[in-house]
Amino acid sequence: MASNDGDRSKFFPLIEKKHGGPISLWIDRLRDLGEAKYPEQIAYLRENHGFSQAHANALVMYVRGSTSSKRFNSPAEYFKTLDPSVAKKIKEIFASITKTYTDLELVMAWNQPMLKTGDQYILGISVSKNHITIGPFNTDFVEIFAKKLEKYESNKKTFKVPFDWKVDGALMRAIVKDRLAELS
């Protein structure tokens, strides 16, 4: 079973149990594919040997030299990798929420900063080349906040804001309030 530390080798006992043979057999088979690209390696394991996406990804990435899926140990470490103005904006977004909801914890999950309470995620943020994507974990936030989200590009699970966005703290707190109500 995979663990929170991101160690890809923690999948190996399950791979051996499900697909047989030592893990070295599967590593050798991937290496025998030569210069095959990631999608080809994944397809080989999935189509020819019945691997799940998670097991195939863990093995392929391990063979490619990425022994851990975890890239950051803390939000602070993540922020150091960003342009300082973008890091400042993300911190401002989180601060607009946590000044009211002081019990929320800022953590790293899926290599992105997230707010959570207990074991439930409330909201996450990711950075792209030209914008910040905000991902509330509310199941129906787009319908509830449709009017307020009109000026943003949004889909069923996220909305995008520019790097120079004037943080709408009221909107952020309303989204979080709705998520917390959904959990109770």
C-alpha cells in the first residue's frame, strides 16, 4: 500500500503479489523496452500485464529515477519554488480564509498547498504558467457561487484567477463556509 511519504517502492509488495515474480523482473522488463517513452511504458504494463494505473505509474517512475512522488515536505518549501510575487499572492489567498477560519491547517497534498480540517480537504491551490487555479472541494460550488464566479474561467471543480488578482476574501470565506457546512 502507498504511504504518505510518497515512497514509490511501497507499491512493490502489492505488485509482486498481484503480478508475480520479484520486482526486479518488472524493472528488467521496463528496461528491455529501451528508449520507450512514459506513455508506452505505462501502456505495456497495463495492456500486457493488467497493471492498474497507480501500480504502473509507481513502477515506471521508479525506473525513470523518481523514487518518491512527494516533491515538497511543507508549504514553505513549495512557496520557495515560486516567483516571490506569486507565492505572496497565494499566501494572501490563504490568509483571507484563515483569519476567520483559524482551525484550518495548511498542508501539502498532491504536491499542492491545501487547507484541511481533520482528514477533510477544504480548498487547494495550484500555479500554472499564466494563472492560479483555486480548487474548492465543495461538490457543487459552481452552482452555488455561479454569479460571483462569472468573471472567472471556471469548470466543475476549479476556477482560475490571474497573478495580479485582487483577492476577494469574502468570496473565499463564503466558499470555505459552504464546504464546512457540507461536512457537518
